Amino acid sequence: MTAVKGSKQYRLEVVPYRPWLRWLSRLLALLIASAAVYFAHSYGTSEALKYQTQALAERDQFEQALAESRAEAEALRQEVANLKLGSEVDKAASEDVRNEVIRLKAEIAELQEDITFYRGLMMPSADKQGLTIGSLNVISTGVERHFNYKLVVQQLATNHAMLTGHVNFTIVGRQDGLPMSLALMDVSDAVTTKDIRLGFRYFQNVEGELVLPVGFEPIRIEIVAKVRGAKSATVEKKFGWLVEES
């Protein structure tokens, strides 16, 4: 028998029409997305509060240490006064007490500097907010041409968001009488790139050891810090070459 050729036959199936199922799927997707946004916001807020609490706790510790040092220094001052009033003052003991007073004065000055730093972070003035280059210290190691360095980059704000970016550290001077600039990566084995990565809420320390080339005469250090994102900014600062004794 001859087969009849024609269009291909398809099998049809009747299914229930449920328009509410499509709307239910959309509603579930919306609820899941809203929950994800809520939990992400809650996590970010809790992290910010944690960092702020840590900074405030450190500030309180410095203030307590400052108060204790002041009390100790006052007691020693009184002891010096009493020794001076005595007819037989042990000169050696008096000298020891005076040296202790000098040491405590230096400790108090350092604590006051730390407290000023933390107060500036948490309660900046209206005209001093955002990315800021803080202190820079270059300290002698006792070995010729070898120095320790410590740079502080900080954010002065009442609401500390995460800052990301980089900082450039350049030593400007003269080599054999000719002008010369050295990036930190040229003099420090621990630094492998010109752009040193930044990522912080309150402050970040950039520190290590550097070794100057023979014949190089440093004049100043130039710092350029940049942050990206909604709070993008560029700040620059120059420091004269000043070495502190360790």
C-alpha cells in the first residue's frame, strides 16, 4: 500500500491555566532579593560599629594611661621637692628621681599625641575631613644608610566608610651632585610596586626599612595618596628629611 505523505503530526496536551503561579514566582524572587539587601546592609552596619568600638576603646585606654602617668609624675615631683627641702639630700638618688620625671614627661607627651590622633579620627573639625596624610617618621637604625620609616594615612570623618586606593612614597635628593628621585620600591626590599595599596576605615600604617644608595643625599620625602570610589580624592604632602634617633 502506498504511504500518504503530508505535514508532521504533533501531539497536543491540555494543561490547567494558572496565571497566579507566575505572579507567585515573581513575588518570591522579590522577597529573596529584598532579604539579601537587608542582610547585606545589616552586616555592613555591624562591621562599621565594631571598628568604631575598637577605636573608641583604644582611645579610652590611652586616656587612662595618660591620667595614671600624670599622677605618677606629680608624685615624683613632690618627692623631688621633699628631697630639696631636706638638709641631707642624697644627690645620686635625687638625680635618679629627676631622670624618672623626665622619662615620664616624655611618656605623657607621647600619650597626649596618641589621644590627639584618635580624637582627630573620631571628631574631626568641619574643615578637616576625608583622606589625610598624617605623620611620617624616619628613624636611625644605627647602621649607616639604613633607616626605619613609618607613614600614617588616615580618614578624618564622623562616619568612616571603607577607603581603597594607593600611596606613592618618593625620596628626593642628589646623587653625585645631580638631582635624583627614588621610589620606595627602589630602596626597600619589602615593597615591590610604586603604588602601595591602601584599604582602611580609620587609618593605615605604611612601615618598614629602607637603605639609601652610596653617595645619595636625601633632601625631602614626597607623599601622594589617592582613593577611589564615591569619596575619590588625591592628597599630597612633603616632609623634609629629618632622622630621629632610635
